[in-house]
Amino acid sequence: MHLLLPVACITLEVRVILKKGRFGKSLLTLHTERLILTYSAVKVTVPNMKDLLHQLRLRHAEAAANAYPSTDLVIAFSNNLINWMFPEHAGSVMADAELEHYATVLEGQLAALLQGVQHRLPVSATTISQQFMAQVPGIYSDLTKDAEAILQGDPAATCLYEVIRAYPGFYAIAAYRVAHALHNIKVPLLPRIITEHAHTRTGVDIHPAAVIGPYFCIDHGTGIVIGETTTIGAHVKLYQGVTLGALSIDKSMAKDKRHPTIEDHVVIYAAATILGGDTVIGHHSVIGGNVWLIKSVSAYSRIYYKADGTINVVENKVV
């Protein structure tokens, strides 16, 4: 079914008049000549109900043939794991006898989630679950360091309990580390579901494929974007609104290194934007707020805007 819809186009014609004003200054004035209203026909396809139902049947059949576990179950597994490692997060503790058993429960939950996508896994769902649980001690170790970095990096933080229980930055990092471990063992889609849920909850967007070292501190967090091929070293601190992104490239380059590398002990202040796969921020550098970078800077650099709006670059100053 097709409709021809009229679309209005408004054209305003003006006449420019240049004349002399007081003290010989030139004055530029605009005088409206006429308002022209024209119509053109735009062809819009509007499916009828029969066509729509046919398309929906095809879409639902394809979804049924390519089913993934529900988002709620995926997020429940991720949160259960985080709460098991850090009871402060949910304020719920387990007895000693339960802790070891719950590791088996978590492994079973993940295996059950993966059963429906077995044909997309490199090995069996059971093996994938075992491989994932083998990474959990490393996840826990990194997250304890991240929590400590947030505590030390934010003067307003009073204790680790507060960081783990209340800080959106900690939750965003925790979700990322769970998702990254799943990504590393070739689990499809679930890692992205986990990080996008954290994105919705915290405003922090971290791609599960990004590589992030320990002692990672996110302060405030809202609006942070960390792209797929980003590499971040140890002891890095990001403030709200930081973008570690890619320059606009062709889709065929999707597998290339498109996002920057941030070396150890770097601080990046609010709303800074760093783009490009060849861009490297050298260790112990400080990138000021609102700075836009598409080229590398050497170690110990200080990049910031001056009061007159120009960028000041101080490089290779060991402090």
C-alpha cells in the first residue's frame, strides 16, 4: 500500500541592503521580500495489516530459530556473581558452608543460559562454564584493586563498603570485567547484554572487548564511553564524559585497532575526547577537561586548555 503525502517547503526570500550609518559605519540590513510555500509529493510505503503480520511471522520464526536467553536471566547471573564476590554490593551475606556450594550454583546457572546457544559456542556449554569460573579469581583480584583505586582517587569516598555498595563506577567496572571474561572465551551476545545493562544503570558505556588493567578508577562516570579496541593500562583514572573512541571509518575496517591506547598512570579529566587506533597517551600523562586529541602524546605530558581557549602542551616533564 502506497500513499502520496504532501510535504510543505517554505522558502524565505530576503533583500540585503548595505547603507551608511552614523559615524560613517556600514550597516547591513535584511528585508523580507516574500514568503513562498510550495508542496511536493513524497511516496511513503504503509503496509496493511496482512502484510505486517506476514513480516512479523517471518521475524518471530527467525528469532525462535536464533533464540538467546532472556536479558533478565543474563543480568541475574551477572549480579549473582558480583554479589557472591562482594556481599557489600547487595548487603546480603552467605554462611561459610554456602560459599563453596554457590560457586557450583553459578557454574550451573551459566551452563543453563548457554544451552540454547550451544551451536554458537566453540566447545560445550559445560566446558565454557568451567572455563569462565576458572577466570573468576582473576576477576575478583582486579575488582578489589579497582575498588581500592576508587577509594583512594575520590576524596568524597569514606570506605570500601561505600564504594562497592553505592558507586556507579564500581558497578560499571564489575559488569565490564564479568563481560570481558565471557568475551575472552567466545561467548556471543551475553557480554554485550551485561555491559549495556550497566550502561543503562550507570551511564558508563564500556565495550566488553576493551582491555583494561587493574586499579582502574572511574570518578562520577556519567557519559564515559570506552570503545571496542581501547587498551587501558594500570592505575588510570577517568572522569565523567570522557570518550575513548574511533574516528569515522569504513565498516570493512571493523576488525582493525580503531580506539586509543592509554598507558599506565594516566588521568583524563571531564569531557575529554581521545580518538583513533594510532593514538597513544604516554604513561603518567594528564589530559585536561574538554581536550580533543587525535594524535599521540609522549609520557609525562600535560595537555590542557588555557584561559584564552588555546591548548597548552607540556611534554616530557617528570614530576
